[in-house]
Amino acid sequence: MSKINLDNISHTYNPSDPEPTYALNPFSMTWENGKRYAILGPSGCGKTTMLNIVSGLVRPSAGSILFDDKDVTDLKTEDRNIAQVFQFPVIYNTMTVFENLAFPLLCRDFVKEKINERVNSVAETLNLKSFLQSPARKLTADQKQLISLGRGLVREDVAAVLMDEPLTVIDPDLKFRLRRKLKEINEQFKTTLVYVTHDQNEAMTFADNIIVMSDGEVVQAGTPKELFERPNTTFVGYFIGSPAMNLFETEASPNDCVKINDTLIKTNTNLSKLKEKKIKLGIRSEFIDIASDQRENLISVEVQKVEDLGNYKLLTAKTGDLTIKSKIKRETEVPDRDVKLHIPADKCCVYENENLV
Amino acid sequence: MGKLYKILKYFFITFWAVFVVAPFLWALTTSFKDFNSVNGGATYIPWVDFEPKLEGWRVLIKSPANGGVDIIEPYFNSLFVTCTASLISIILGTLSAYALSRFTFKAGFVKNNDITFFFISQRIMPPIVLSIPFFLFLGAINLLDSLIGLIVVYIVLLMPIAVWIMVDFFNKVPREIDETALIDGCNPYQAFFKVVLPNSIPGLIVAGMFCIIFGWIDFFFAFILTFTEVQLLPVKIVALNSSITPWWSLSASALISVAPLIIVAFVVERYLSKGNLSGAIK
């Protein structure tokens, strides 16, 4: 287990081109020992490249990687003591489940007793104990992925376990249990876990820290709460949360207000330097509610539809040309007319050039 | 519809089985006939239609001094040359194929696919084109009419087959398997020998089978590059022929020359049908 430092890392797959395109733009980051990280972003944004750089399968075009302040940039994969689980199960077909799980330990010359102990412990954790002597190729896809996962977890001393969308092939119920199991393993053994996903729910429920990526760029890194409440960019606001953040194009008005369809909405952001500039107001649907006793920051809307989504209602309303979405409590009655929505000033995010002010 | 399909299916299978087995049965019965039984009209069933004789088989093991042809030595020569050349071709071909599948080579405009095609092109040109260069080459290094010389030539002929089959096979073995092995602590050689190669056994078997077949049945180069010191089975069988075609001994020699291939086919078939690679990923 180590602290992993990514220092000014960048990578291009066509370095000899006069104008190379970067799969990963320069960034620096520290992954603390024993924490859970999620790398979140759409397909092709550089998540897997980042993992492959850390595991040594890809050498970065620039920058350096440090494990506990030791530079490992030029260290081969096999010497890095890192574990990586791929999106689809990768198993050694000619081996049994036991041999698959024992393989990383055998390669590192562990003694037989230790191998038996570790393999049995991991098999117990992943419910693979009854299959230990079966040929690995005869298992189902999700059991095979458990083997992949098991090979990642069987070494106690790994610098980190990197997981590249590891639960894609696993059914939802087992997925939920495995995520919980991974959290338990992290808490028990203090193993650093890095989890790549494009599913924000997976990231939010799993990680202590989320790294959001877009187009080879690290857009924001922070706790799930930070990312949800104060997205650094409109991309993060749009990408995280369901439904996406409400975003309205507007202009700054006096007293840190913005104008939404002739209604002044007060914000807690200092907008004095942004007069007459095009800005965007962002507000999560979770923070918008039907006005009851509030006096300010109210906006009149025309209700378009109300969807009952089980544990909440999703209200879609219009004010002028703008569509506002609000998550309201299931028991809240929505009036037919004269509906006013309350937009809390402290939850408003103001963006200039798509970046948070 | 289902019943008709079943009837047609079994009819076709039976027809095909007869089509495949009939020449063997024909050769088998003929090998036990003598001149009179062969030339006295069509006969099929031993002891009923004709009296079986072992002369056709005896000729094959009798020395030329006793009126035989002695195919035992050529038989073992063929086995030795085919097995050695196939083994070396498979080893070299597998290593080349792995390199071509996993690493990028570039020399001017020549890239991986061009190198693979270069290997295959050795088999595209007619053998006659290669005969003179081979003859001169073996002559220059004093390996004409020798087993070693034949092995060298057969390696050149068989290795493209191994490369061709194995490149295609390795391309289908997911790279993640190699990468996982590296992550698990193997160096690239260990990853190849401990993980990739055991996963490639069906490919190795197919490549090995083709090498053995092509090596075993070659007549052309065995005929051109050997004279008196060394003879391979196909050349010897042809030498059996004379003004009166000895159908009985030709049939017997045909049967024993095809025997190793039948054994290989039976052994290999069970490995092929296992589909060892299926499910290595996904």
C-alpha cells in the first residue's frame, strides 16, 4: 500500500505526429494510501489510459509517477506490485479457480502455506470457495469476473487495486453486494482502490473521492458532496446527478442577482465583476422546491408534467422558454395553477465560460 | 418437416461416410489380393470372392535382393524428417507469430502485415520455382541427398504455415491476458510461456497437424533433393511401380503411409473439439 503521486502526467498515442492529439492532458494528482477513488467520465475520456499509466502498461509521454515518493515511471509492470482488474473477466483458461487466484502469489514466490491461506480467504470473501478446484473456464461470466477481482485482492501488499469498470458483466444484485464488499475490504485492509466507471451512481456510492474526466482532461476532483453541490464546470453539473443540473443562460444584475425570465434570483456569488457578461446559473433539481412560506427567490412556472418515480416526484415546469426540473417529495401535492418554485440562493452556482465563478 | 430434415441429414451422412470409407476398404481388400484376383474381374469379399494373400505386404518388408522393396527405412526417414521439421517449424513459427501479433515492426513501408504476408508468400509460389535454388543451396553446403538437408528445406516450407495459423490465433487471444499476467508479476517471457502458450494449445495443434500433413505427403522436394543415400516414403512408393502395376503392394503401402495421419487426426480431433480458448475473456 502506497501513496501514489501523478506528477504532471500527460499521454499521447501518436507522439511522432507534428501535432499529436493527447489522450490525457497534463495533470497532477495524489492518491492517498487506503482511500477509495472513482474515475468518472464518458467513454473515450482517458480513464483507462490513466489506469494503464499507473499500472505501467502504458508509459506516459510526459511526467512522472511516484509510489511513496519513489519514481516508478520507468519501472516495468511486473515490478510495480499493482493489481488491475479489467472491464471483462480475464482468466487463465487452462487453470483451475485455485490456480488462477494463486497465480499472482506464485509469480512472487510466496510460500505454499501463505498461498493457501490467502487464496482461501479471498475465495471465502468472493463466495468462490466451492469452485476452487473447478476449471476456471467452466464458470459463468460473473464468476469469472470474481476470479479476476480475486487475483487483484489476493496480494495484501499491493500499492493499489485498479479496477476498470469491473462490474459491467455482473448482475445488479451481485453488483451491489460486491461494491459493499469492496468497501469492506478497503476499510479492513486499507487497500487503495481506484475504480473506473461511467456510472455516476456507482462512483457516488463507492468512492471517498471522485475524479471527473472529459476529453482527456481532469475536470474536477473532490468528494461526492463537493461534486454534487459545487460542480466546477457545467460539464460536471450536467454529467453528475440525475436529472442533470438545471442550467440557464442569463446576465448578472445588481446585488448579486441574475435574471431568469424577468424574475430576479439572488445568489450568494459576488457578481459585481461580471456585469453585462454572459453567464449561466446552475441549480440542482434536488434543491428546487414548491414555494411554501418563502418570500424571495421565487419563480412562477407552468407545470408541464409530474412523474412519480417511486421515492420522489419529478416535476417538469416551464417559465417562458426555459425548462426547470425539480425533485419533490412524493407526498407533496402539486397545485394546478399559480405554481411558484423556490430557488435557494446558497445552492445557486454561477458559471462564466462554463467554469464556476 | 423435422422428420424429412432428419431423414435427409442421415442419408447425407451415410452417403458421405461411404464416400470416405470406400477407398480405404478398396485398398484394404486389394492389398490382400494377388495378380489373378486383381485382374480376374471385380471381387470384394475375402475367402468368398477371392483367397486372401499376404504377398502385397511381404514385398514391402523384403529386401530388394529377395524381390522386395523394403520401405521400412524410408518410412522411418519420413517420420524423422516430418516430425523434426514440424517441431522446429512450430517452435520458430510460434515465436515469430507471437512477435508479429503483439509488437509493432516498421522498416520503411514494411509493417507487420507485410512481414506476415512475406511468410505466406513462400507457399503461394509454385514449388518448381523453389526447386533450383534449393538444389543449388543444398549442393553448396553439401546437404544434398541427406536427412538434414531435407529437414532444412521442410522447415522453410512448413514454417509459413505455422506462422500463418499462429498469427491469426494469437490475434484472437486477448491482449488483456498478457497484460494481466504482467500485472500478476510475470515478465514478458513468463507471460508467454505460462499463460499465452497454454491458452494457445488448440492453435498449436492445428498448426502442428498441418505441418505434419504437408511434410508427410511431400513428394516433389523429396524426389528432387535425394538420390540414393536417403529416400523418403512417397518416393519409395512411386518406385514400387513397374510395367505390371502391383496394385496389391501399392495398396498396402498406401494404407501404411496414411496410417500416421489417421492416428494424428484421431488424437487431434478431441483437442480441437474442446475449444480451450472459449471464454478466456467475456
